[in-house]
Amino acid sequence: MLDTNVLIDLGDPRRAGHQMAVALSRNVIRNGEPLCTTRINIAELRVGLERAADRAREEQRFERATAALVLLEFDEAAAEHFGRVEAYLYSLGRPVGDMDALIAAICLTHGQRIITRNGKHFADVPGLVVEGY
């Protein structure tokens, strides 16, 4: 599952993480896995789209970056995972933002690892495999 920052890196060849995001995405495809993200990540991308100075150009990047992705949705099972993840992280005294906890819950529900540039946001989520760069 590609995190928002990976999708941003994929969509902009000028970004420092672009080559790594491309390489990791190619590995996923080579392994016969679908490239996927969550509806939450799409929502995060849309914030940047709405704030862009050149909205038309950003819309094109958005479409390129998301066209071939499988979208994973938030459902009742993910809601249960979300409750457990949030409670656990609060018990550690290291809560993450709700968006990241929602994303982690969806990954757990669908048996997906997360590919991200912000591995520390997800490092304490029990059972979640984090692949970072």
C-alpha cells in the first residue's frame, strides 16, 4: 500500500524521493502485487490539489499518480482495527494523527504492508509491516 508521500514522490520527478518511489513501486509490480492506496490517502492528495497554484497541472499529476491504483476502503473491519490501533498508541503515549491511524487500520484489514517515507509514523502499529525509504 502506497502512502501519500510515496504517491507525491511518484508524481513529481523533481522530488528527492522520486527514484526510490519508482523503484519500490516496480518491485511491487514485479512481485505480482497490485499497487494500492487507501481512500484516506486520496483525500490527503486532494488537499494539495486544492491548494496548488497551478491546479490544472496538479490535477494532471494527480490523475497520473492514481490512475492504476487499487483503492482500499474504510469498512467495519477497518473501524475495529482503528479503535485498537488508536487505543494502543495512546497507551504507549505515542499517538499518531488520525489520518495515519486510519491508513494503518485499512492496511491491517487488507493484509497490506505500507510503503512510506514516514516510517516512524507507523513504526509502533502492532502487526503492520512498514517499508520505508
